[in-house]
Amino acid sequence: MDTPLSANEDPAQAQPVRWSAVAGIVGFLAIVELTSGILQGYYTPLMTDIARHLGIHDADVNWFEAAQLMVSALAVPLLASLGDIFGHKKMLLLSAVVTAIASWAVVFSGSFTTFLIAWAFQGFYAVWLPLEIAIVFSRARKLGVPGPMTRRAAGLLVGALEFGVIGGALAGGALIGVFDGNIALTMAIPAVATTACIFAVAFGVPDDGDRNGAKIDSGGFAYLAIGLLLLTSGLSFLRINGPSSPLVWACLVLGLVVLYVFYRHENKQDDPLIDFTVLFARSMWPVQLTAGLFGVSVLGAQIPMSTFARTDPGVNGYGLGLSASGVSVIIGAYVLALLIGALLFPVAARWAGTRMTLVAASALVGIGYLLFLPLHDSLAQVLANMMIAGIGSGALVAALPAAAAAAAPFNRTGMATGLTNAIKTVGGSFASAIFGLALIGQVAGAVSDGAGENFAAPLAGYMIVWAICGGTATVCALALFAVPRDALEDVHHA
């Protein structure tokens, strides 16, 4: 049986022994995160091929992202809270099964509708990291020092995620050629990987044994589902119809009203889906606010970065004029920076503390994006900015669920870690809609080489994107100072 630290035991000597007790579990969970990275990177170079395979316009591909974000925003808080009730491993296994089925459905889908539904349900992978952190935290707590182990595990798991993103993107672009353009055969690779995840979880991850004895808050889930559906619909209509459409504001207002009803409902429940008492605690709300605002840049700013890099400076007076392979250099550098940030997080937290590491990471994200305002004229400048923002972003991806677990009561770790991903997803959805409006361009140049009109977003639109990303990250850094100094360290909650 695992025992906590004894009075005469040296923590420095005990740490390697204790890490060996969770290293095997983390190894199997790393397989899951590696697959998560593959799912996030593999399809990116295939999007044009997928559009041709389905016979749809390139612009319709945006519906895939919108649908998957909506499902993720619903699935993450539900499965994370159910993990606290029925066990985090069971929910991790369930989400792996759903993701695998959806991945195979993507392979065999021949129409836009069936592909959209299957792609949306792939969004269940978004709950993997929060559940994994809850499993590791529960195991590490029983060994006496949950903080250092959870932070170390979080860094390694996010490192595996980023390796998967890089490997997936490289493999997807290469295998479409190897398979002679056979898109179904190419898309079978992520399906095989997600199937392997089922066995990794089933046979490699033990049940943490933690249960909070709560009941399922079905009413709360219904309110949350309707509220988020209305909000995401409003954001989708915002991108399609623009801000002048009454339908946009009707959906957004109704969504907010339903979420307020959800809040009132939750406060009356003995076993709420989201415990707002925990959420509004001084040690928790800055972490969750950071997650939401961090979603603005980490989920919302990547497509604008890609389109800016492809913009021809000779025609438009700005941009880098890169080819698709040139853009992949920027993406690769950014993902590498994410990996470095994730691996540095536990080291920095041990040296400066978790709170100050979160502050520093948020500040790096802010600095990186604000540097774009004066420095965006060369590839070297863009790479430097993205590397700075990427290191901070990688640390935040690893740090936020670990910090939420440390700040929550032990019977609410799943809920707390899940909220970081759910709120981050909602933040990314809002940013995607707002950035889409900012980048609505007019004809920036004349007809070029007889190829047709050259449409490009105005430089002012990109300035707005960078200013919002930098500003929200700065707000995060300031808000995190509200967290009590030692609240995110090894404090044992009731």
C-alpha cells in the first residue's frame, strides 16, 4: 500500500521512489496524449483533399471546426464531472471509445453531413488531458506530494501531445502521397491510433478509486447544453451573416439567459454539474479566467497567423508571401516552442512556484503577440514573436489543469480540470468569430496575372487580432496575482 511521507523521511530521497509509482501510469497516458496530438495535427494538411473528397467548397471546412468545438464544450464539463462520480478512468475509457468510433466514421463518411457529425464527435478527445491530470493527481495525493508529481506529469503529457501534433502533421502530408491520394486510406491512420488508445487506457491505467458519491445533474446538463448551443449558433451566424443580423444577437442573448438560469439551478443543487462555490473561490477563478482568455490566442489566432504569412507583400504592402511549406515552418517553430514551454513548466514551478510560473507564462504570451504590432515585416521577426508566445502557451497548456486540480477540493478535481479545457474552448470560439469579423477584407489589390481578384484582410484587422491576443494574456497575468501565494502548491483540501 502506498503511504504518505513519514516524519523522518527525506522528501528529496523519497521523490524518485514516488515518481516510479506513477511513471508507468503516465507512460500509458502519454500514449493517449500522443494520439490526441495526432488528431490535432494529422488532418491539417489534408483539409483541401477532404473538401474535394466530399465535394464541398473550401469555406465549408470551417463548419467542421465549429461543430467539434461545440461538442467539446458540452462533453468536457459533463464527462469531467461524471469522472468525479463514477471514476476518472471509466470516463477516459468512454471518451476514447467514442473518439475511436467517430474516427472510423470519418474514414467511411462519403457525404458532408455524415462527415460533419463524425468529425464533431471526435471532439470528445478534448476531455482526455483534464481526466488524465485528475487521475495522476489522485494517485500522487495518496503518495503524499501531489503538486510536484502532477506538474511533472502534466509537462510530460503535454510534451507527448506536441510530439503528436508535429508527427501527425508530417505524417498526414506525406502519407496522402504514399497512398496515391486515397483520402479514406490516409484517414485510417488516426482511426487506428485512437483504437490503440482504448487498449492503453483499459489495460495500462488503474482506477484511482476516488468517488464523490454525487448524483447526475441531468437538469443542469440540459440547461448547459441549450445555453452553449445557442451561444455557438450565435457565433456561427456572426461569422456567416455579420453583426447586423438580428438572428445573431437573439441567439447570443438567449444563450446568456439560459446560462444564467443554469447558474441559478446549480446553486440549488446538492450535487451540481459545476460547483460555482468552488469556481468562484479566490484560488480558482483566476485560473479559470486565464483558461478562457488563453483560448483566445491558442485556439483563435492560428488561422489569422497562417493567412497573414501567405499574404503577398508585393500586392498588399504587408505579409510574408510564403508558400504552404513556408507556413509549415512557422507552425513547426510554434509547436516546438509549445513543447519547450510544457517541459520547462515543472522546472520553473519548482523554482518560482506555480502561481508565478503561470504569471510568467501569461506574460510571455502577451509579450509575444504585442511584439507583432511593431515587428511583423520579416520571417525572422514573426518566428521570434511566435517562439516567445509559444513557450508561454506551452507552459499554460500544462499548468492550467494541474493548477486547477491543486486549487480544488479532492472530490471536485475532475470538474475543475475539465472546466479549464471547456472554458478555453468557449474562449476560442468567441475569438474565432471576433477575429473573423476583424479580418473581413476588401479587395486589397488589383487583378493579378489573370488569376482573378486578390482578396486579403486589411492590415488593421491583423493588428486588432494581435492586440486582443496580447491584451487578454496581459489581463491573465494580472488576474493571477489574486491567487493566494501558496494556494496552488501542496495544500491538502478538505
